[in-house]
Amino acid sequence: MASAAMVKAESVCKSFGRLEVLRGIDLEVAPKEVMCIIGPSGSGKSTFLRCINHLEKIDAGRLSVDGELVGYRQRGDRLFELADSEVCRKRSEIGMVFQRFNLFPHMTALENVIEAPIHVKRESRATASARARQLLERVGLAEKVNAYPNQLSGGQQQRVAIARALAMQPKLMLFDEPTSALDPELVGEVLDAIRALAEDGMTMIVVTHEMGFAREVGDTLVFMDGGVIVEAGKPRDVLANPQHERTKSFLSKVL
Amino acid sequence: MTDIASGPPSSDSGRRPEAIKAIPVRHPWRWVSAVVVLAIAGDVSYTIIDAVQRDPTTFGPGWTMVGTWLTKPLILGGVLATLELTVLAMLIGILLGVLLAVMRLSPNPVTSTVSWLYIWFFRGTPVLVQIFFWFNLNAVVRHIGVGVPPDGPWLFAVGTNQLISSFIAVTLGLGLNEAAYMAEIVRAGIISVEHGQTEAAQALGMNRLLVMRRIILPQAMRVIVPPTGNETISMLKTTSLAVIAAYPELFTRSEQVSNVYFAVIEMAIVASIWYLAMTTVLTIGQYYIERYFARGAQRELPPTPLQRFRRMLFTFHSPPPTVPDVIVMPSVHR
């Protein structure tokens, strides 16, 4: 069972200088599971997400994706750092969507989506474009393929960003507060796109402040605070019946 | 309530108040300053025109000489040589500058230190001295090649004097010096690109080189291009330092002519006219290059001078339209 986990974290620790951001995170995400992570800002949610695709290096503990350690290779009882090319190959199998979209502003929506398939996976332009158009259509942007990011609304930009991540055919998707930079009326369209992905059976970790979404789409809900997991369980249970004081006080402020 | 919905009362055609007719404020000092400026400009131009006109040392009137020499093949050849030097030196400067900037920002301490030392040295010594150095390289090394210095045996070698012509000396001097400045310009461009761009690209599995080439540099161009245009214009004039190595570009040639005919001012005017003409063309070119790299950064491209001129003609007699015409961004094919 343990080896079947898509993501497995065992007492993961991470510090920035003297600031301890993660202080022993243990969790498991099964294939096709949707895990939502909530918690106050500074609780380490985003940092943990960034550790999973090695944008941040962990200091202690073990973190593995699909049975392979993140950033290291183990031989006997010694760890070897992975070469850049290995890190890149592993990152290409994990999709990530950012709070601030981070679309490439000098490329059209289509060019944004086909960039990595062409240059990282060495797909032909025709193959990549065909799939990119399908993906953009799927997130409802068939008409916007030739638009530049600054000609799109925030919600449209974020949906392009989702299509861009999906174009690499990832086995895991990470969402870092995907709706936090959006106007309230644009949040729904992005959540709909993520919900559709969940229905297709994508394994996902979603850091979010949208409790309704977490309850409805998430299989598990994790509440983090101060670099540790305070509480985890079925979203309905955690939201309706929190066990810890800290969870209760957080939920009473956001619900 | 009703006021908000109905808008300003002036829309009611019958009650429009009379337009204001007031006597404008007088600006006497504008007229005074204009007169002073005209007087000074007139005096200076008259002095130059007159001096050139009655210069007794030239054959015939000085202005005839300016007119004649402006289009002589000797000078035109110099113009070409100046352009050639500018293009080559900027090419070396830009390519080496990008390389140095990327090296400078590399996590590898060896490459970043090498880059730092290069910039420190080449930015810290005068370009004139550098050209002089390359031109006199023969005094330092007699042979350039692969072997055991200083006297061989050589696996392969060329005499320094055969290899370093005055053309090579000037091109190297200008290009290597420019690279140090371009490196700083490119570095500024690279660090101006938001860090989220690097992260997004890395998250897609792109390696460092790919991120730099496909994502960072194209966006850095918007910051890099204006000062590079400035550098090119500056370079066009700095090529005149080639006179130290006797390379026959525009200034060297006009110098030679002026020495023969004792026509210093005339030939300086000839050279200046050509330098001005070339920098003017470069200025216009720079505008269009900047416009190209603005795509994706502005919702609509700024109008070209021609478009602006045309719009001005149409709106000359009537107030400008409240909604500016939108210029459709050309789709970019690669």
C-alpha cells in the first residue's frame, strides 16, 4: 500500500535561514486522490507544494513521488543528488499552477501551451499544437488560442496555465492557490476546470482558501499551521466537526 | 437619482451654455528667449559659414569643397568602412556580452568570477588604449598559435603582424570593450524579468539553458534594446578612434584629405554630416525594433511615425477623436 502512493512525505522539514517553515510533514496521496490543503498564510502550504517538484530543496525527511525520491537517488544507505537533467525530467511529469498564473507574456495562449511539449518532450509542432487546441477547448478557450496573456482576463489566464501544465501529460497536478489572485466572479470558471480534471481521475494537491470547493471536490482535507499538519481527514468531517482548537478558530474566521 | 441617470446638462441641446471666450495669458518671456536663441544661433552659424567661405588655404570657396568631398568615392568608402566596423564591433559586443551576462549570473563560481574580471578590466581601461594595445600586440607576442611560448617549438603559429592587421586591431579593441558594457546591459535585462517566469518554466521541466533562451532573454529584450540602440549610436562615432591604428574609415580618411588640402573645418563638416545621417537612420531603426519587442507587453502597439503623421493630418482641423483607433497587433509567426 505504501509503495502505491503517488506522493509520500515522511517528516519533511524545510528552513529558510533560521525560519523553520516545515517542521515534519507526514502525508500520503493515493493515485486519483484530490487533496486540498488549507491553513493560514505562512503555515508552509505553498512551500510544501514547491518541495514536491523540487523548486525547494528539503532539509530533512523523505519525500517521494510515484515511488521515487524527489531530488535524490538512494544507493544503499547513501543519498546522491540528482543531476539537473534528472530533476528536469521529473519536473516534466508534474504539472504546477501558480497563484499569479506566470504565463509567458511574449507568447500567445497556444504558444504558451506548446512550448514545453516541443522543447522538453521534443514533440513535433503539429502534434503539440493539435493537443494544445484540444486542451484549450476543454478549458473553454477555443477562441483565445492566438491571444496574448495581457489580452485575457485573470480567469482566462489561469485556465491557459492549467492547459499549459496538462500539455505535458503529468501524472500529478499541483495547484498553488489557483484562485487567490482572481476577482470573485472569475473564481468559478477556474474551479470548474479543476473540478473537471478531478472527474477525469487526475491526482491533485490543491492549496486553496475555497472551502466550498474543498468540501465538494476534495477526497482529503489537510489543515496546516506553523509548519505541521494539525488535522486531516474527509473534508466534510474536518469542516463540520474540527477536532483541534486551532482548526476551529481558523475555520470560524474563514467560513 | 435622476441626475445620475441623465448625465451632464450640456447634452440637452437647447440649453447649451455659450462657449468661453477669454483673453489668453500673455507669455512675453517666450518671445524674449526666442529672440536671444535666434541671435546666438545666427551668430554662430554666420561665423562658421563665413570662416569656411573665406578660408584662403583651400582651393576655391570652402563650401564648394564640402559639397564636392561629401560624395567623393574616398569619403563614401570611409562611410562604408565605418558602418562595417560598427556592425562587426557591435556583433562581437552583443554576442560576447550575452555570454558574459549569463556567465555572471551562473551559480558556477568559476564562470561568474571570470566574467566579473573581464568586465572589471575591459570597462576599467580606455578603449583608445585597448585599440592601441591590439595594434601593437607584436611588441608583446611575436607568434600566435599552439606551441611552447615564447620561442617555440610551434605546432601551428602565425606571426602576430600577419594576423593583427589594423582592421583586426580596431575591431577587436572596439568589440571586446563593448562586450563589457553589453554584459551589464544584458544582465540588467535578465534580472528585470519576474522570478515567477523562471519558476513556471522550471516547473514544466525546462533546463537552465532553455529557460534562458526561450523565456528569460526574449522578455529581457524589452529592457535590453533601448540601451543597445544607444550603444550602437555611440559605437558608430567611437569607430573614429580607428585613426590611432590608421584604419581608413570615415574620420581617418577625412583627416587625410584635410591634411593634404589644409581644410580642417571643411572635412570636419563633411564627416559630421555623414555621422549625423547615419545616426539618424539608426535612431529610426531603433524605434521599430523597440516596437517589435513591445508585443505582449502592451495591449496595442504604439503607432509608427507614419501612422502618427497620418492621424495628425486627419485630426488637424477637428478635435482628436475621444477613442483612439486601435492598432491591431500583428500575429507573430516563428
